[in-house]
Amino acid sequence: MTRTGDPRTPRLIGAPAILTVALGLLLVSSAVVAAGATTATAQQTDAELSVSVDPSTTTVTPGERIVLEVRVENVGDEQSTGPVLDLRMLPEGWTVVDQESSDATYRPSTDEWLWWELDAGEAGQVTLTVETAEFQEEASIEFAAHDAADADGSTTVMVDEGDDDTASGIIGDGRLLMAGSALAILAVVLLAVGSMLWYRRQSTTDPEMDGTNESV
């Protein structure tokens, strides 16, 4: 009896099967690379954020409050997704006593304001009231904004220390008024004293003035 083959001998994988497996692996690798490239490209947009600040004043004295109107605008050509406004730097000792916005949401955990999106040309606004503290001549407040696609912008507003000239002027004017009044009173007193002395002197030389004149 002739054997056609030993069943315990493993069969060899044919060339077509090897090529099929290799082609499948190649397709999977290409898909992974393409997916990674697509994800990276999706993060790049033509959105561009601009931050501007309009302070109620740029000259303050310690303890005074200043109102800051902060505007975040998408000046790019595409929509900005998830823009965030961050108060990046505030002088030491200065505190935010109030902040509000009609179109943004405040996130306390990160101390940031966020918008869902800003279309091209659209802007959002946040109003902050800051109480100042002691500082040396000049202080800076910095704001920054960024979005999910890494579009960003920032701005810095400088605040100078005021000399409180108005109060000094009021005090100076008051002192001048008091000095003028005192001089006027002194002049009246001197005039009255001078009049009395003149009257007494005249009385001693002219009997008619003191009523001692006797008819002959």
C-alpha cells in the first residue's frame, strides 16, 4: 500500500497566503499613519485671537478701584473653537472684586472665562473691577487668550501711580482761604483799635468831643 503523505508533517503556507498577510499589515499601518496625520492637521486653523483692554483710568492711587473692559476678538478667517481668556498677571496685592460677562462662562477651577466659539470677526467681552494696592510708580496687568487650535493673543495695560493732585489742590485752596479770612479779621480789629485810639486822643485835645465844654 502506497502512502501519499504523513499526516503529522505540517503543511507549508503557500506564497499567496504570505502575500495576503503582508498586504493586510501594510494596509493597517497605512491607515494608522493616515489617521495620525489627519488628527494633527485638524488642530491647525486660520483663526486668530486678539485681546484688547480699555481701562477706566491709567492713573490710580493705592486702594482705588479700576474697571477693565477686556475684549477678545477672532480676527482670523475661520471659527475659533473654545477660546479662553486668562488673567495672566496682576500686581501683588491687587484683587479682583467683581467680574462679569454677558456672553462668556466663568470657570472658577482655572480662573478663566470661556466661550463655546467665536466666528470670524466676532468678539466677546469680560468686565473686571480690580482694587489696587501699594505699588512703585508703575504696574502692569496682562491678559492672554487661546483656543483649542492653539490660536492665541495677549495684551498688557500699564497703570501709573497718581499723586492725588486734586486733593492737594483742595487742601491748598482751603488754607489760602483761611489765611485770607484771618488777614481780613486782623485788618478789621486794627481798624477798630486805631479808631478808638484816635477818638481818645481827640477827646483830650478837644473838649467838645468829650462833652466837657462849658459855655461862658
